[in-house]
Amino acid sequence: MVDKPEVNLVGPALEEKNFRREWLRLAGTASAGAILFLLTGDTNQLYAQSKEGDLGILSAALYLEQEAVAAYQAGAESKLLPEGVLKVAVAFQSDHKYHRDGISGVLKSLGVEPRGPEKKYDFGRLHSDKDILRLARDRESGAVLAYGTLASNLLTKAVLNFGANVLVDEVRHRTILNSVLGIPNY
Amino acid sequence: MSKNNTTNPRPVSRRQALQAAGLSAALGVAALGKPAAAVVRYEGDLAILNVALGLEHQAIAAYDAGANSKLLNADQLKIAVSFQNDHKRHRDALIQFIKRFHGTPVAPKASYDFGTITSAADIVKLAQSLEDGAMNAYLANAGKLENREILNAAVPILEDEVRHNTVFKQLLGMDVTERLKY
């Protein structure tokens, strides 16, 4: 359940920019298995790497996924989405839940209690289906950038394989949302 | 070859040495100062790159076949040309890497058999099938790449293949909400 979005014209963009910067910073400090990340559940490999870097990157990834889950939830609850679009949004949200649960599982296996979602997300104005689609599209675009950037830090192959699959999901989502919004995919 | 290639004939000042060390650290060039024979060829990576290059050649030829068929409408042709350009960019990047690591880039085949093409839908199906194959190939091999630089170059290529595949799946009315099994 997400609180009703507040009107905020500049907040979300700035927030996203800051988050990306933070993400990139974390990605830059991530160690090899940092990224065992998204889940292989292979804690031996995780522990073999810098735990601090791993935790940073995992937490950042978790934040991103939780935010995406909340964004789709806000969209679904707005009742602004036509049935066909809602179906797609629910499917995409399910993908993000899958990513979120995977990351949470790795954190737990490291003895770290995963942080829950924020109590409230400020997604700005959501007055139309386009507002929601743009919000989702921006989140997906940020995710593509984040996961794509992570590849440069991946040393653990199992993690890389998982991360690559997550990236495939994010690109697929962005492509569909672009298409619905009339943003060229070519 | 001069023997001076393996020994530096000139004395190196402390400042020069520090500058070189700084540059090396900054660029992450671990192999600085090693003889040329120590260049790593990344045989496994080269094999993967050449398989990928073969797929890029095939995709370029398929888009050529599609464009030359005159079966595509203006919008479809625009997509095909754009995607073919992506594949040409991939091809050139792959060739560059293969040469840099002292491999021999595989050449395109003299001809490709794309089956019977009698409609725009045939072309879109062909393209979707090739893009899907390419996506899965990059996905399956990403974790096998040893060289980080090559991996970094492969990531945006994978992103392109997913985008292409998704666009065609949409055009064909295929399910775009299905997540791959992983």
C-alpha cells in the first residue's frame, strides 16, 4: 500500500538523479562478488569478497526494486490504467518483486536484515495513465542504467548471469513502456 | 628487432618513474612494461566473439534481405534500417576487439538461407527469431567472458538485442510479459 502521491514537480527528477549518482558510486566500489548480488545465494563467494562493497550494492539494488514495486502499485491503485495496460503493469511489478525477493534472500544469507520499503514514495503528479507510464518508464530506464553499469564490476560469473537476466527484464519493460508512450525504440 | 626492445637504454628519472606509475595506476594497466609476448589472447573470449560476429553478419544479411524484398512498408523499413545499423555497429565493435586480441574475425557467409519470404510478416518473424537467438547467445555467454573490457562492450549489445526482440514480439502480437526462467 502506498500513500497518495503528493504534488511535486521537481522532486522526483532530482531524487532520481541523486539516486543514480549514489548507485553509480556504490557500483564503483563494488567488489567482485559484490554482486553475487542478485542472487545465486552462494554465500561462500559472497564472503570471499569485500562484504562492505557487497552490502552497499545489494542495498542499492534492493532500494531500486522496492521503489519500482511501489511505483507500479501506485499506478495500479490509481485506477487510471486501462485494463490491458494494468495487466502489463502487474506483470512487470511481479518481475520487480522477483528481483527484490532474490536480493533480500542474499542479504539474509549474509546475516543482514534487508531494509523494508520506504514508508512513503513521492512519485509526483499522477493524474493520468500517461503520468503513470512515464513514472514507470523512468524507473525502468534508471534500472537499465544501473544494472548495465554493474557489469563492469562483476567478477563472479553466477552473479553476472543473474544480473544479465535482470537487465534483460528491465530493457524489455522499458521497450514496452516506450512503445506505449510513443517514444521511439529505434 | 633491436635488443633494446626488452631493456630500456635510457636512465629513467625518479619523476618519470612516478609519472609512469601514476599513469599505470590511473589506467589500470597492469601489463605496463611487460614484453609484447605477454599479451593475453583470451582464447575463450575470442571464440565467443567470433560466434557473436557470425550472428551479427547473419542479422545484417537478414535485414538486407528484408529491405530488398520491397515487402516492408515505410514504418517497418525504418525499423529494419535502424536495427541493421545497430548490428553493423556491433559487428564493427566485435571485429575491433577480435583484432586487438590478435584473433581473426570470421567473415560473412557468401549467402544465407532465410527460407521463403513472401510477406512482411515473414520478415518480421525471421528478424524476431534471429534477435531472440542473439539475445540468448549474449545472455548465455556473458558470464563466460574473461576480459572485463569485452564484457562491458557486450552489455549494451545485449540491451540492443533485447530491445529489437521485444519490438518484434510486440509487432507479432507475442507475449511480452513473460520473464525468462532464471
